[in-house]
Amino acid sequence: MALTPRLDMRQSQSLVMTPQLMQAIQLLQMSNLDLVAYVQQELESNPLLETASDEYTADASSSDVSNERLEQGGGQEQGADGGDNDGRDNDTRAESFDEGIADTDLSEQFSGENPEQMDAISNDLDARLDNVFPDDNGPQEQAGPSLNDPWMSTPMRDGGANPDYDLESVLAGEISLADHLEQQMMTAIADERKRIIGQFLINELDEFGYLQSDLAMVANRLGVDEAEVAGVLEILQGFEPAGVFARSLSECLALQLKDLNRYDPAIAVLLDNLELLAKRDFVALRKLCAVDDDDLADMIREIKALNPRPGSAFGHLTVQPVVPDVFVRQASDGGWRLELNSETLPRVLVNRSYYAQINETAAGKKEKEFLVDCLQSANWLVKSLDQRAQTILKVATEIVKQQDAFFAYGVTHLKPLNLRTIADAIQMHESTVSRVTSNKYIATNRGTFEMKYFFTSAISATSGGDSHSAEAVKHRIRQAIDEEAADRVLSDDALVKLLRDSGIDIARRTVAKYREAMHIPSSVQRRREKKAARG
């Protein structure tokens, strides 16, 4: 058989991840905060994209700027009347006010031609006008704020408040822990070499005031002796607030007790055995500290009065509250009504008029290709955002259908649910449902939950009936422990018996795992805590 070259044509199918598809998948799994940041980045890079303001929404029907607009979810249309006219009136009044300021010289108004008027105004102001406006025809340096200063925006000059200027943040700004310690270091340490070491240690503190770095590592990085670093650390540990620069909880409490002159050998032993104090093993603590019950109670009372996080009193990052993506409300017919949160959905427009205007003036081939790429990218982003909103609403609707008993009766009626059930119901892939439910929150009549909260594993029933969800079993365990008496603390075996009597087939190790996941101590530790609370 002769070997000869030849051309063959074969037809095959393969899945190709295009950039547009990757963008749609990326948008689908983003949280609302990440989505806003991503859209803002696209707005800065794509000249054909713009956001829909309230004023533009009012004129969208008669304007040619946008032929495509993203409207997502029900009940999201913003009212266009009201504030927009006021904004245009403010701009008009501000322009006329600025023209009046520009055409009028204040020195001519108060030049002394009308002494009676000057005396009347001076009495009202409780100041002489010749002091307010000194007689100097030359240029003067402005000592106070001007109506044209950047922070005096148009609404401020017009008599209103400037929404972009936060005066409270300037007058009442929070001082950080690092700034507070640096101020003390400037007066406590005069040597420049030690100041450098001290500044390095300040930078190594966490938000609670604990030193996270090892002294040997610090000495190695700075090229100094470890003893010198320890000497600087000893000075810094005397700064306010007491307890900063500690490397452990016991050292933090010891520094505060030394500052109060309450540190003695007995309480030092107590600080070295804080794990026994957490377990409320007072018998072992009395033997180790060699004190009686009254002295031990006094030492524990002093420790409770200390601050285990001395740096938390200073400025720190604000915790971002959870913003729900979907609202669930009860309808008048007894069902449930779902609505997307319009505040989390960026309204993006494609400015086709601007595209047509620039496309006519574009001369080169590269310019036209750039405009075409921008238009395609803008159109795809708008469609991807719209598809993302519809997918979120579709998945949330099916979750509410599957967990209808939870919304009506509470967590004890939460049913086992997995991704496949939702995917089959809405005819989507499991990976799509997984991306939709990640970092998405739903606000219900029973609180705000992450969408993944409604997906729980199944625990079989003892009689072979319907399975129970793991979250409902956890709730039963917590409820039983909260209701237990001080003289009848429930062990894990007792909890197993109680749950099996309720029709839940569960093992002891599973109860222990759920209890530890909810940060509930063991029955021995709970018994000690209840006895200590009583006596």
C-alpha cells in the first residue's frame, strides 16, 4: 500500500469557552458588590457605556441616546418625576448666582457711600465692615473659604447641602491605633534607631493590638540583635491602651493587670491556665493557685473586667452589611411574591447616538474596529446582566417553591434539598445553580439568608418516612440544649435518644459534630457553667 499525502475533511463538535461566555459565567457568580465594581471598571474602559440616572430615565422614551436599556425584575422602575426638576432648577439658579457674583464687586457694595447702611449691617454682624473688607485695592490672599472652592459645590452655593462633602468625616475622623501609638513613641523614644524598630513593630500589629510577628524574625529583617528588639518591645508594651503589643491572650491580660498594679504570683498562675478557666474547672484552679474560693472569685472578677482586645476601641474597617439580592413577601392569596432588589442591579445603557456620531468621524481602520469591539462588548454586557437577573430570579423562585413550609412554619420544616433538584426543575445545569446561589442573599419574613442555606443534606427517619434536613436537626439540638435544666444537662447520648423519639435516625458522632459546629460546649462544661451561674 503506497503512502501518499492527501486532504481529508472531518466534522466534529466541541465546546469552546469564548470570552463572552466566560464573562457571563463570571458575572453569574459575582456578589452584588463585586458586580458593581466590575460594571464600574467597564464604564471606565468602554466609552459607549453609561449608567441610567433618574433624569435620563424620565427622558428615555423621547431621547435617542440609548436604544437598549436594562430593566431587571419587577417593581424596579424608579419614579422620574420629583427630584429631577428640582435639580435642573438648582443648576439654573446656581448659574445665575455665579454670574451675579462675577459681575458684582463686594468692595463696591460696601465702599462707604452709605454710612447709615454700613452702621446697620455692622450692628447686625457685630463687626466693622472695614475689618471684614479691608481697604486694599491690590490682590489679596483669601483667608477663608470661597463660594468657588471645590467643596462648595453648586447645591451648597445655592443654599442646600453638598451630598459629596462629609463635614463630619473631617471634624470627627477616627484616629487609628497606629497613629495613637506613633504619637506616644515620638515622646517616649528619642533614639532614631529604636524608633525605626518601634515603627516596624507598630506595623506588625493586628486590628486588636496583638503582635503577630516573632522577635527573631523582626531582628533578622532589620539586621539588629533580638535583645535590642525585645528592649524596644518592653517600652512599647507600656503604651496606652494597656495590653497592646501582647503576643498572647495571657500576656495581654498580664500587661493590663500590671498597669493596674494587680499582678501577683497567684493571678499569674491563673493566667497560665486560662483553658481551665474556660472549662470552669475551679477545683483544679484552686489547687494550682493555692487560694480559697473567695480569692479565686475575686481574681476571676478582675479578669472579666479586662479588655482582651485593647486595639478594638480605635478606628477600624467598617463591617459591610449584607444586602439581599431577592425579596420574598407573602402575597394576598397566601402564596409568595419574589422581587429582585433593584438597588443591587446596575442599570447600564448603550449610547448608540454617540457611537453613530463617532463612527462618522472615524477615519482609520483601527478606530472603526475599536468602536465595533466596544459596541459588541457593551451589547453583550447589557445582555449578560439581564440574563443574570433572570437566572437569579428563576432559581430563587424554585427555592421558595421547594421550601414553602420553611417560610410558613420555620426552620423545623426545612426540607432536604440539593442542587440537582433545582437544576432539573428549571432545566439548567447544576454548575449554573451553584454559581447563582454563591454569595447571593434572599430576604424573607424569617430573616436574611444566603441561598445556599436552603440546600441541606438529608437525615433519614426512624419509621422510614420523609427525611429531615440537617439544618432542622441542628435547630432541634440547639433548642433542646437551651431548654435543659441545670440539674439535668443533656449529654450527646441523651440528645440521640431525644431525637430518635422524635423520629430522627441519627448517630451519636453526628450529634457531637453538629454541636461542635454550633460552638456549643460539652455537657460537662455546660454543667459547670450552670452551677457557677447559680452559685
